[in-house]
Amino acid sequence: MVRNVQIRLSLKEEGDPNGLQKRVATYLGVPEKELTIHVLRKSIDARKPKIYFNYKLAVYINEIPENKETYNFDYKDVSQAKEIHIIGFGPAGMWAALRCLELGYKPIVYERGKNVKDRRRDLRAININHIVNSESNYCFGEGGAGTYSDGKLYTRSLKRGDVKRIFKSLVHHGATPQILIDAHPHIGTNKLPKVVKNIRETILKYGGEIHFNTKVTDFIIENNQLNALVLNNETETKVKRVILATGHSARDIFELLHKKEILLKAKSFAMGVRVEHPQHIIDSIQYHCKGERNELLPAAAYSLVEQVKGRGVYSFCMCPGGFIVPAATAPGEIVVNGMSPSKRNNLFANSGIVVEINVEKDIPKYERFGPLKGLAYQKDLERLAFTSGGRSQVAPAQRLTDFVEGKLSPDLNPTSYRPGLRSVPLHSLMPKIIGSRLRNGFAAFGKKMSGFYTSEANVIGVESRTSSPVNIPRNDSLEHPDVKGLFPCGEGGGYAGGIVSAAMDGERCAEAAIVGL
């Protein structure tokens, strides 16, 4: 007999190695020895001072459990199969390639950056020496921005594909099976490179190709049909179907498409700052505790949103127990992003706090840039951050309370951001449509979370790459309406907002690209 059970445990019960077994036995009135429990879902309810762990379970009573789920995917030898070309090897490109293997088509991937091992040298260079490699950084390279991120897997895009299938694929390639259970799963920046490497090896094992340090520099289009790609300004490669999965920071691709008069659209996006607190402050707020949190509890997170002057101000990519990194993709700009290791055991909590930008109303001075107006606006703010920070990867910053009150900070708090911070009047440097809303938003967040508004937190600029400011249109067949054979995909096209949604979109584009081939 199998029973589906939803149950909750107190902190004391959770700390007992047999606590779940005892609680279920009592709940069902069945001896413990007759039960085998499979956890289907686990979450924490910390809304009140008494904290509970919520479980969704499959309980087997005097019955041999079903075989545990396996993660076998039907990858085929595609070494001699028809080709699908994929530009970009981030989450969208990776799962497009994996899906091609299942469908019996050969993925040929072009990635402008390096593999994960070689990429680390360039990350060290930007952190330590403030040198930005425009082809290899936190955004470009094997696995894209997803490789060096928190690996958060939460998504609201439940109708766009099979979320569980993506999770199983991640487990198949080395992620912890815990992601199949946790309500808000994450992998961790320390474990993602191994997963990405395993995905690469799968693609190569079954006959696919991956070309690193290979940048697409032109599209050859004849009679509205994409016929060839130019690689590194040298090699011309014939193509029939191309999945464009270059991510939201491949600005040269947007500019190339615009130059060739290929239809693009400006897209609303969000920009703002990173706020960084000592993790113990967020723990004390969320877990209603003083001092260190209970060892059974993970580093606390938060999610905040407020409407200010007709625009949303909200937290984005919240990283408990994490650190802030320099995510610039070209010299002369400052971009900050956040990530966490798998244990989320760093001393700081950080989150993007961003403001919605309506490209039709909020940036009229940029109309001359047409569909690239949001991109131009991003660039200007990133250059301003670079200049105000001292023309290196040192980021402009301010204490949170000083930012809201409009005062220059005489000094700054400790930070996880390795290139360092410089005290500047960030409140006056931010454009009014962003800065004034952020100041109001922070004040409102302080009322929602007592203790959030504190001088112990830093505000660091700028968080500008939340999503693509450009949409590459596609029709119902996921093909560009004006260029046959081109399938815009993932975050770069404006069709995803994270690892899972990008992976699902990659699979969908692979399925669309093979039709009629």
C-alpha cells in the first residue's frame, strides 16, 4: 500500500535522525518498521517564530518501493546525422544540443569563450588584476553565465516545458539529487563547472561538435534564408538551421543583426544595484533569532517587491551566503552580479534590487538608437559606474542608509566583492528614474523586514544585466519571421529568465529547428 502524505516537523523533530520516520508512523498509526519513506518535496516555513519543515511524501506500507527513478536519456550516435548549428553554449545552447542528440540530429556548437577550466584564469584576472577579457568572463564561455552563478533552479515558466525533465538531466550530469526535492533548489557555483563539463562530454561522446574560441562575426543571408555563418572573421560555414542562443550580454550580436536590418524590438528590462548585508542580519530577520541560526537551517533568503511611482522595485537573484562578482563583458564598464557556493556558507547575503524600465516611456533621449535604445542606456550607466569607481573594476558603493538619505558615506562596510569598493554619492549618480525609486523602495523594504534597512549594508553599482533589453522576434514555429533557418532562443532572444527557463527554451528550439530538415 502506498500513501501520499503531507506532514511537517519542528526543528527538534528535524534534528532527530529518525524524526521523520517517527512522525509519519504516529500520523498513520503504523509501526515504523513497516514504513519506507520517499521524500517528494521539502520546504521550510519560517513565517512565524516557530519554524517547521514541510514534507510531501510517498509512504510505502508493508510494500517493496518502486524502483527509484533513473536518469537515462535516449542519446543517439549522431556523428553522421544532419546538422543543427547552435551559437552559444550557455543553458539554452547546452540543452538545445542535448535535445538534438535525442532527436537524432548532430549539434555543432560555436562558443566564443573558453572551456570551464581555461575560463578560470580570466575570472582571476578580472578579480585580481581588473583585466576584462571581452571573450572570456563571467558571462562568456562554456556554460555561459549559468556556470558561475548560484545555480538557482526556481522558475515560474511551468507551461513552457517539462521542468522536471531539466532537473533530471542536471542530476544525470552530476548535480545532487536533492534538487528534485527542494522547493527552491540550487546547485552552487562550486559544483556547476563539473556539471557543465559532463554535458560537454555527453555531446562529444555521441558525435556532436563544440568549438570554443569561435565567435560568429557575420550571417550570410540570401533571399531571406540564412545560408552561412562567418567565424572569427575568417571561415565561412554553410548552414541550414541555426539556433541563436548567445545570452543577454552578447551585444555584438544585437548590433550585427541591427546593422544587417534584421528585425529586432526594444524590450523592457530592469536595472539597479546590488545590496549586501552580513548574512546574520538576514538570518535574524527571517528566522526570528538572535545570534547564529540553528545549524539545521540554511542561510536565509528573501524576496521583496514594491510599486514605486508606477514601476516595480524588486529583489532579483538573491544569493544567501554568497558573494558579489565583477560581471563586465568589455573594458570600461562596471557590472556586478551575485552567486553562492552549494553550502551557501559565506558571511554575506546579496541581492539585486532593480527598477523596471519601460523602454517606450522611460528613456526618450535614447530613441535615436531604435531597437537598441535599452542597450545604449545600459552601456551609459555601466560606463558611469566605471568612471566613478576609479576606472578599474573597483565598484562605486555607499552604505544603504546613506544612499537613501542622500549622504556620502565616510567609509564602507566589509564586502565579498574582491576587486574592492569606492565610496561615491551613488544616490546622485543613478538616473532619477532609477535612483529615486530605489531610495523609496529600500525605505519600504525596511518596513516589511525590520532590520533590513541598516547602515551595516552596502549598496553597490550597477546591477544592469537582469535580462535582455532587446527582443529577437520569432513566429509560432520559433523561427525569425524574416530570416528562414534562424531560431532565436533563450535569454538573448528575450524568451527566458534563468537556467531552467533557458534550458526548456533550448529544447523547444531544437524540436522546432529539425522540422522539415
